[in-house]
Amino acid sequence: MSTKKFNRYTITSALPYANGPVHIGHLAGVYIPADIYARYLRSKGEDVLFIGGSDEHGVPITIRAKKEGTTPQAIVDKYHGIISKSFQELGISFDIYSRTSKQVHFDTSQEFFTKLYENGKFIEQTTEQYFDEKANQFLADRYITGTCPKCGNENAYGDQCEKCGSTLSPTELINPKSTLSGAAPILKTTKHWYLPLDQYEPWLREWILEGHKEWKSNVYGQCKSWIDQGLQPRAVTRDLDWGVPVPLPNSEGKVLYVWFDAPIGYISATKDWASGLGDNPIARDWTVYWKNEDTKLVHFIGKDNIVFHCIIFPAMLKAEGSYILPENVPANEFLNLEGNKISTSRNWAVWLHEYLEEFRHKQDVLRYVLCANAPESKDNDFTWKDFQARNNNELVAIFGNFVNRAVVLTHKYFEGKVPATQDLQPIDLQLIEDLKKYPPQIAEAIENYHFREALALMIDLARTGNKYLAETEPWKLIKTDEKRVKTILNLSLQIAANLAIVCEPFLPFTAAKLNLQLGLSPNKWADAGNSNLLMNGTLLAEPTLLFDKIEDDAIAAQLQKLEQTKIDNDLANAVLAEAKPEIAFDDFGKMDIRVATILEAEKVPKTKKLLKIKLDTGLDQRTVVSGIAEHYEPENIIGQKVCLLANLAPREIKGIPSQGMILMAEGKDGKLSFITPADDKNNGACVN
């Protein structure tokens, strides 16, 4: 364990994929802990560079682009904007939020690769990889599906089975097929460059397993498992048309593998920050944050990125030779939502940009709850009921109530001016001693990456203030002992002033409001623990509530939103179901499929996927609820001929009786299309 002193800090947070918005799992796992750490260090007066940015390469980007029928560049432009705006509104205090599509990143990544290549750090190998002859391209692992050899799941990906969690290689899949064309791929030779991780295994064993035993147990344990299993060479290039081109002759169609170029994004973002452009008009020396031994490098990530940041990226830096290595990688586990794993593909998430719209001015409530529930040592669960309870029972009833009582009583009894202390009694002296203990305890917890513990200590300081007011009861003493009340309120306000300092890393918007209410300029961490932060006679602002209660209807709306997601997923699964088991002709004969015409169509309120459709079946007019709203505007399908499964048992969806099912076909891009008769059949015509 390192005991050296550092003159500056480089703090990185995992670069989110720009193929979708940020959700609460990302925040609890990475960005809120990183922001707390950066804000605390700045409050101490440390030289801090907090780096963020969008990861804009890799297969997930291309998959999203194909799904939405657009280009990868359009996808990353869209989601980089959403993500960066959301982070800013939540108060994530990046010094730079860059992106890997910038030229500075291309240049930095190619320079890094070239230096390793010229110094003989790579090995070149020709291997056989799956190739789609119809699409005329090599297939990334995620573009291959097949049957998992371990659990039999027929929809396993080429790199992982999401059903049993097994890590796979594409050649292990049974009956593989390309997701681009549906064809069975062939094996074809291709050349790539590999980082020989096995050569770094002895060094990694010494550096991590002997040199960093202080790392979190989940991080240390995963690293040990990987090293003990034996490391293998890992390709740093791949056949793809989206990414940083390989800077070598005769390498057209090859890019740097995203796991290789993404962590270099931290370095290119630092160059971006230091360039003297944009929001930072003064040019700086970027190298001190990456190449000076008195700089502490800390990576904040989720557990799915441990191997990349603890084994692979350090091996890359070691191979390059001029960079410092991370001192710590305090990775968190995963956050679940209402008892289920967060899933972006199933829309089972609380999206940050939607939260900021639906809970205006409650950024700190989300920051507080996600820190209090942070999955620091094991997976944890977010529930809307707990969100409400923590806001109402802790932020409102403890923190906000204490500050409000102290300020209101000061206005009521002393014209809003901070009164002077008189003779101190034992209870006052004990309060002053207790106050001194909190800042160093909170600091120690933060410096050891125990953010939940630090937050609990912060709220305990507010509890201490509440307890002091409850025990001294100044509202009763005012009639008989005004001097005593002056002391009580002075000390209570000093506690509030200290809260403004120690809560700032966690609740920056609240700290700003509290300083404004107390007439204070923001203080530094060194001032915390002082019982004389507020000068006698300071005029307080009019009292305002720091926090508001969250009512049941707001929580019910969020729970209903999640319930609708379940319904939408069920409908989507019904529409997009895989091939069914073989049936007898008699079973098919039971289905009454008829031609019908759409008469009316409208969106179902408070849903994203549902349309309420009125049909003329030739036999009657009936209503069907269909999950096609993301594919068709209701006004564009009036008069459309469709095929209807007419004898499907009625089902109530969102309170609307649905009588049948409109038959749809799904293309390889996920687009739904109506099944229609080739010529103009009459309504009611049977499909046999």
C-alpha cells in the first residue's frame, strides 16, 4: 500500500457508451462516487483534474445505428448531447467532458499504438474469424448469435450468454448465424495485432496482488482470479468500419479495438482540457497529470470494467513506459431497480434526463439516495418507496428540519441576526467537541472510498443539531432566559454552517442554498469543525425550505411507468417471439385469420408503444390494442388493409378491451410491417 504524498490528483470516470442515455445504475456505480471524491479534494485545496467523456466507438454504437436506421455518427452526436447535458444538470463537476470522436483522440490513440508497434510490444497473428458472405464483412462478436453450449439458450451472443452469464467465443456457439443477414457465417482468415498479456503476468501479480492489497475486495478478488487462470494475448485491432483506423500500411478496414482506444480517451480528454480551447482558454501542461510520480491516478468504474482498468490498461501503460499507473480502482457492484436487473434494452431503468424533467430541482435528492444505496460491496436495490422515505424521513425531517428551525427561531427572536454566545453550559461544550469529530471522520471515509459511511456521518451531524435543539428547547426558554437562547441558536447556526461545508461533496445544490441562507461564502474543508464560522450579528436570509416532501402520487406515477414498461415488454415479446415448436394442422385450423381495414387509430395515453385501433372485419367493427406506436403514426395507417387473428380471446390492456391481434412481420433492423393481402380482398376474407 502506498503511503506517499501526492501533489495532484487525476480522477477518471468510466466513459459511458454514447448509444443511449445515462441511468441510475451508472450514477450509483461510477459518477456520483467520483464526483464526491473530486469535490472533497477540491474543498481541501488539492490540485484536481476530474475527467469524463463519451465512448463513441464499438459495436453497441453500430447496433443502435442499424436499429434506428441511421449512421453511427448521428447516434453518438445525439446521445453525447443528452448525456453531457444530464451530467451538468446533476452537478457532476467534470473539469472536461470530452468525446472519443474528436481528432485529439484519434491522434492520441494512433500515437500510442504506433509507439507500442515500433517498440515491438505487439505480436501479429493470422486467425480465422466469422465472416458474413451476404453482408461482405467480418462479424463482431455481438453480430453473431447461436445456441449456448453450456445452457442451451438459443439466443446467446458471440461473446456472452446473457441467460447463464457464461463468457463465450463465437466459435463455441452451436448453429451460429449473422444478425446482419440471418445467414450462417463462414470462417475466414484475417490478420490482427495482439497485446501479449501473458508476458505481463509476473509483473501484474507483483504489482496488484502484493502491492495493492488495500484495494476493495471485489476488485482485488477479480484481478486475482484472472491472473491465477493465466492471461492470454488479446487483440488490439478488429475488422470494423467504425472506430480509430489502424495507423499501418495495408490495414484498410481495421480499427483499434474499443477496449484499447477507450481508456486512452482519458489521456486524450486531458489533452483536450489542456489545449486552451473551449471552456479552458489558458493552455496547460497535460503531462503532469499523467507522467509525474507525485500525481495520484484513481479510476472510478463499475465491476464490469475491472479487468480493463486493473489489468489491461495498466499493461498498456507499462508497455508504453512513460505513464503513471493507477493508485486505486474503487469499482462498485451493480444497482438493481425494484428487485430486477437494470436493462437498457428492456427500458427497465430510471433515466437521468427523464428524472431531471419529472423531479425539478431535486438533483440532490437523487444524489443522496444513490449514495446511501451505493452498491459498494455487493449489488444493491433502488426502489421508489425507499427514495420517498429517505427524502421525507432524512433530508426533510432531519437535515431540512434542523436548519429551518434554527433560522426561523433566529428571525423570530433576534430579527434574523446571529446572536452572540453567553455562558457555555456542559451540553454546549459537549456539542462543540462532537462537532470537531465529524469532519475528520467524514474525510477518512471519503479518502478510503467509503462514501455511504461518509454520507451517514454527514446526516448524523444534522441529527446532532436536531437533538441539541430538542433537548435545550429554546422556544420554551425565550420567556425566562434570553441569554441562554442566544447561545443555543448561535451554536445551532454554527452546526448549520458546518453542514454547508461537509454536505457539499454530496449535496452541492443544498450547500449553495444553505450558504445563501446563512450569508456565508463557501468555506474550505479546513474550516469544518469550527464553532465560530458565523460572525455575531450576521443577517440571515429569510428562511426557505431546503427540501420538500415527496407525495405518494409522484411515487405512484413512477411505479405505474415501470408497470407500463413490463406491459410493453410483454407485448413486444409476443410480437417478436422466436420460432415456436412444431404444431399439427388441426392447431393451425383453429386460427381464424381474416382481412380487415383500419378505420381509426390513436395513441394510448401515457404509453410509448401502444395504439388503440378500430377495425372493420367484414363481420363486425372491433377494437384492438397493438404495440406498434414506435413504428407507425396513427394518422398514417387509416385505411390500411391488415390480417387479423380474429378469434384470439379478448384481453384488457390499459383498461381497453382488445379483441384480436394484428399480424406483423419484423425485419432484421427491428422494423415492424403489416402483413397484407397481395390484392384488394374484401374485409372478412379468410386467410388459409
